[in-house]
Amino acid sequence: MDKNTTIQPAKPFVKWAGGKSQLLKDIRAKYPAVLGEQINKYAEPFVGGGAVLFDVLNRHAVSEVFISDINAELIHTYTTIRDKLSELLEILSKLEQEYLSVADEERKKIYYEKREQFNTFKIGEGKSTELAALFIFLNRTCFNGLYRVNAKGNFNVPQGSYKKPCICDTKNLHAVSAKLQNVKIVHGDYRQSADFVDDKTFVYFDPPYRPLSQTANFTSYAQGGFDDTAQRELAKFIDTLSARGAYIVASNSDPRNVDKTDDFFDKLYALYKINRISANRMINCNAENRRAVNELLICN
């Protein structure tokens, strides 16, 4: 690996519903002022695409890092990038060449063959480097970079219409791998972070958002949902970590975008500072009625 590869800042290697790249400036403003000094640990229990994770790792010298997610295939891909990068790049490069060298009809055939292959691997016992490569391939070539599974747990997003998708981003994957070398990567729900977090830890929570409408539910990135009961349980967990002295920032949707009287989160996090920030997320399936909305940044 050359010097330029290691110097390049790492950025998310997948597109992810609810990704935080566009909100990084607002979230960054809430980082603890002594991050990398007195606060020298970082935890992200709903890591997703990792926009905040990589921003923290690019900017601050934290000594210990913990990430987790309930999406097993996503976490497997993080681990593969960290531990088996050369093997992964070799497979991704071949996938990119195979896909980009053919016309649209043949691409469509390849996409659905790879999707079926991914689902076969996904429900099997083994977790291979090829599975991680297929995860990235599908994310880069599917519709809108969505990750959605059906009731059987199978990935079911249709093909996207990208002319020249970047399937094998070698430079960024080298940068990501370098940043992940000392990161503890865990498959599991947010409670797995409990033993890691102490009063020297900055924790960023980005759970599945509370839906603003029946058609705006982004919780199907893994089997099972994240309903109001789950939101309340998460709030109790955050209370526990806050009482421990951890520095907490949490994101969520703002119910007041659609109902001015909906104070669900205002009540749930009444003891916290709630910031409303503007985001370019669209909550209406009718394109003519789409508009930017507010999101919540909740800080202790």
C-alpha cells in the first residue's frame, strides 16, 4: 500500500438509507470538544454506512472504537474489508469488469443472478469473502442503494439504472481498511455496546427512524422492525449510559414534520437538549409534494 492510499480520508463504502453524509456538519458541531483527548473512545451501535464513524476516525485520534449493527451481511462486509482486503478487491474488480463490459440486457441478467447468489450465501452457514463482494456489488448497482429484505430475509431490491457505477473503489477501500484495523466490529443490537461504554466514551446513536408516514418506513434493513416500544427501550439504554458519564448524541426523525402536536421524542428525551436540523430527506411518494424535513439531534 503506497503512502497516498493511507493518507486519503476514508468515506462510506456503501450507500445507506438514512445515511448521514449530508448532515455531517451539523453532527460534527455536537462532537465533544475534548474528543481524542479526555474523551478517547468512540462507539456507534447502529453503524450503517458509517459516515459519522469515518468522520471521527479521519479527524480524531481515538484509542478505542466499537461499532455494531444487527445487519449480519453489513457487519460481515466491514470485517472482510478490515481483514481480507486483497482477496475482496480481487473479486470486486472481476465483478466490476463483468458488469460494465456488457450491454443493459446482459447487465440485468447478471444483477439478478448475483442477487440470487447473495441470498443463497446469506441464508447459508458460511460467510465468505465473496458474500462481502456481492454485498458491495448489489449496493452499488441496485435501485437507490437501498438495503431491503422480505419476510423470508431475502434481499429483494430491483436493479438500478446507473450507467457506470463504481463497484470497486480501490482507493477508498484501502483507506477504510486502514481506519478499521483497531476497531472492534460486532454483529448484534445496540445493547452489545454496554460493556464498552464508560465516562471517556463518545457514543453516536443512529437507530432506524420512527416513520413519519406509512410509506416512509426505513426499518426493513433487517428482519424485524423498530417500533415505538423499541424507541422507548433505546431511550432507557441511553439514560443508563448518560448516567455513567458517557457523551451521547442521537439522531431520529422529527414527528412534528407531519403532526405539530406529536411530541413523542420531546417527552421521551425531556432531560436532553433536542436540536432540530434541516435535512433533504423526502417523505412523500408524490414527487410534486416532496419537501425538505427537520431531523432531531438529541444530546445529553
